[in-house]
Amino acid sequence: MFPHHREREQPIFSTRAHVFQIDPTTKRNWIPASKHAVTVSFFYDANRNVYRIISVGGTKAIINCTVTPSMTFTKTSQKFGQWADSRANTVYGLGFATEQQLHQFSEKFKEVKDAARLAREKSQDKELANTALTIAAPQFSQDLSDELQSPPVMCVNGPEDKLFRSQSADITLASEKERIKKMLSEGSICELNLEAELFTLQDSNSKLVAALHEANANVEQWKKQLAAYQAETERLREQVNEMEMRSSELERRIQNAEQNLNNSLEDRDRIDTEIQRAIEILDIKIFDLNDLRQSLVKLLDK
């Protein structure tokens, strides 16, 4: 497939970038189409007079987009840009290594877009001209040709009458011929205008239909996202309420722990005081016992 394209198409610009495609489900997230930076090229198909953007990853095309005048390449950051392809029903994103590469691709996109517009206008003019010629040709048919080429009416009443009638017929025939030519010319111009207006209306209708479909799809997507956000908000609200309850319980436990700690400290101080008093009493008792012992020893010695 691709060698065939390369034979009839000529690359006019190439660069390297990371390729992404919009998630077809969410239409919000980017899905990488290539693991690494790949070559992205603009091609010109001389046979069909169209411009395309092609990028091949491995053995398959990850971008195969025909550039149309309605496309717009938008820079969304310093190194990233995107454009929509309605025919493929997707949005392509390109991530570049430098701002300069992004700028070069954007400028080339504008040039190719303008060239595609000129190519389409020339093709439309050619088709409209061919259509007008095809429609106008039957009007200038054999009957009209016979009428224009038929001999003038001749009279048998004499040479003078014959000459007068011949000249009058020639004048009438010439006038009729000019009138018919004018009608054909006006008819062709009118047909061209009608064809142009019809194409414009069809193109506008296609754009409106595409915009309507996209708007409807966006509305449905927004509804789903809104419902998801509401569900997530409700879940977070419940979590907040639960956390508030837990926080109140923890505060109550902390207060109880602080109270218990204070009580324990008071009990410890009280016990320390009692122990100190017991030690003092014990010291006094020991002194008294020691004094009693000495007295007994003295008695024994006597």
C-alpha cells in the first residue's frame, strides 16, 4: 500500500514527532499512537491533486489524513499541537522536541491548507464549466441548427419582392440568432451560478451537519461527565462526613487521654510524696532501733 503511494506522491516536508490520537470514548484523553518519535510528512498526490499527512509506525499507518481547507492546526502548548480529521472521526496530536519544530510544522500546515483550497477551487471551476457545457450543449441542438441554417423564405411575385423578402428574412434570422446566443450565454452563466450556489449550500450543509453531530456528541459526553462528577461529588461528601465523624471521635479520645495522663501524673506525684514520707519514717525507725541496740549492748556489758 505505502510503496504505491510513494510512487505517485512526493514528500514536500518531513519532521519527527510523537503521535497521539484522541480517546474515542472520552474525547478528552490522548492515546499514544507511537512509542517513540516517528517521521511525519506532507505528501502531494499529483494525480488526484490533493495533499496528505502520512506517518508510518512499523508496518501500519498511524496518520493517513487528507488536508482540507476547513482544517486548522492549533498550538496548545510550546511543543504540542493538534488538528481534527472529520473523515477519520478523530483528532491528531503531535508532540515535538523543540518549539522551532512545532513552528515549522504549523507554518507548513497553513501553506498546504491554502494550496488545498486553491486546488479545490480550480477543480470546482473545472467541474462547473464541464457541467455547464454538458447542460448547454443539448439546447443548441439539431433543431436549432436547422432553424439557423434554413434558407430564407422566397416569394414568386417578382424580383423586387423576392429581394425584399430575402433581406427581411436575413435580418430576422440574424436577430433571432443573436437572441438565441444571448439566451444560451445567460443560461450558461445562470447554470454556473446555480452550480456554485448549490455547492456552497451543500458544503455549508455538510459543515452544519458535522457541527450538529459533534455538538450532540459533546452534549451527551458532557451529560455523562456531569453525572460522573455528581456521583464523585456525592462520594467525596460522604467521605468528608465520615472523616469529620472520625475526627470528632479522635478529638474525644485525645481529650480523654490527656485527662488520664493528667490524673496519672497527679497520682504519681502523690505516690512519690507518700514514698518520701515512708522513707523518712523508716529512717527514724532505723535510728530508734539502732539506739535501742546500743542500749542493750551496754546492759550486756555490765
